[in-house]
Amino acid sequence: MRHVVVTGGAKGIGLGVVRELTSEGWHCAVLDVDPVGQRVADELGAAYVRADVTRPEELRQAFAELARRSGPIHGLVNSAGINRTGPSAELSVDDWRAVIDIDLNGTFYACQAAYPHLAPGAAIVNLASVLATRALPGRVAYASAKHGVVGITRVLAVEWADRPIRVNAIAPSWTDTPLIRDQLAAGTLDLEVLERVPMGRLAEVDDIAGVVAFLLGDKASFITGQTLYVDGGYTWAG
């Protein structure tokens, strides 16, 4: 059986990925600081490990424990992430650090902690964003983090190809998740952004999860170092 770890798997895109991969026969481990991850894991027949992606030692212990329980890891999906919005001239240091620490540092720390336990031929999928390419005012921390995720993806893909371990990223546009709903409720995001999405809608979690499953699978065996935009055409719409 193939084993995959999904960071941030308790909700949002991460939860959708766990559902999709479980349905395709993967054995999933939900790695999340939110204890609701245990309930999610119980419902889906997955494992749960509580760990904070901003703490490298916790991650090292978590991946070692998962490997001890289930054997080598065949997939890693880095979905843990947050957003803090506001004018760049006024964004607090705490907000900047929180986004960079979870979205960027957490992605690298998880990859690094997983590395000793990855099976030959394993695959990693990191969650980037269309904001790694396009500028949206008020998202300086998030955009910076996601630019960095693309950089991590490219370098690790080259460094780890000899094992061979594939490393790719997905860059979704606005996706119907609790994170986006919270921004809409707070007024920090307006659905007018959809006017710039040629397909005219939010992405669904299933749109993203299906692409994650493809990149983890054998049919993507010669794809590495790529960022795949799952965005309804937004990135290239001008």
C-alpha cells in the first residue's frame, strides 16, 4: 500500500486531498496542529499525527513515527497554510512572520523532515498559488511565501531527482474553502476577482485534489520541478 502524508489535512484543500487519495487507495496520514485532524482521520480511516509545521523537531519526530508505524512514505502533500492581508506599508511584523513561517518555512521543514523516510520514486506536491505569478494588493506576505514555495519546488526537484524523488507544485486560484469564505466575510476579498477568471467561478476543492492525485501517481512519473496552474485561465488572462 502507498503511504502519503498531508500537512494541513484537517480542513480546506488538505482535507479534500485526503478524501481524494483515500478513495484512490492511498493510506493517508493527516499531519495538522488542529486536533480536529483526529476526527477527520477516524472518519476516513486515515492516521493522524499532531505536529506544528513551524517546528522542525516536531516534524522530524512526526515523520519518524509515521515511518516506524507504516514503513517508507511514498507521497507528501504540503497543504498547511494561512493568509494575513493588509496594505504592505501597514502589515504587522507578527502577520508577516506568521504567513512566512507556516506557508514557506513549514513547506521546507516538512520536505526536509520527510526526506530520510521517502521511498525511492516518492513524490512531493507543494501548494503554491496564482499569486506566485500575479500581484494582488494587500497580499505581500502570502505572495512572497508562495513565490518561495515555487523556488523550493524547483531546487528540491533537481537535488533529489537521483533517488528519484519528484517534487512539483500546484498553483490554485481562489478556491471555495473556509479560508476564502473567511476573507469574503471579513471584506478582505471581493468576488469581483472572478471577473478576471475566464471560467468565471471559484475553484472547487475537488479540482485541486484531483490534480494532486495525478502528480503523485505513476502517470506523472517524468514530471518534476513544475508548477501547474489550476486557475480557470486566470494567470494568462491579462
